[in-house]
Amino acid sequence: MKLQIKIDGKTYQAEVEVLDEAESPDNYPPYPPVVSTARPMPSPVAHAPAHAVEEHAANLKHYCSPLAALVIRVNVTPGQEIQPNDVIVVLEAMKMETSITAHQTGRVKSVHIAPGDPVKAHQVLIEVE
């Protein structure tokens, strides 16, 4: 059987052979299901050393940049009260905005950045007390 097809204004002819079902290739069986071999890891029971607990508590008083970015907005000033989920800083990296939100109630102690400032990953942006 001959077919004619037009692509971008050009006409092409193709010769096509229609196979009977007996002549067509076998259907392939479906892929077997994948069996997961992952197992959950048991939680460690060991207690954190005292200095690690103190360091964690100190980190709760700092809000750091999660990535290298540009500061778009700073929504807090020193002395301002913040509540959980308040957006305190908005950063931009690769045309994507990242909002940094408060994770606890507190009072802003100091602001180390201003709109337009470039920041590095893990740089302290805001301190709270």
C-alpha cells in the first residue's frame, strides 16, 4: 500500500506493508514488579552530648541562609516581636524566591543584612533573643 504525506509543504510518498496478526511480532510480556530491598534503619538510642545540646539551643537563636542568594526583603527590625511562621526574610536564587520563617516566638536582637545584599549558605541573617 502506498501512502502520501505532506510535511512543511513538501509531499512525500511511502510504501507501507500491512501485516496480518499471524505475521506481526510477538507482544512482549509486562515487566516484572520491582521488589524493594530497602529496610528502615533503627533509631539510635544514644543520647546527645551536652555540648551538642547547647550548640543546638544556640542555633535556635540564629536564622541562617539555607543557600547562596540575594536578599529581596527583610520583614523585621531589631526589637520587633516575631511569632512562629512569620516570614522574616525573603531570598532569591536562580529566579526562585525562598522565604525564611520564624520557628518560635522571640524578639529580634539584630539584623545582619539589607535588601540587595548577597549572602552565602549558612550565613547568619537574623539573631533573636
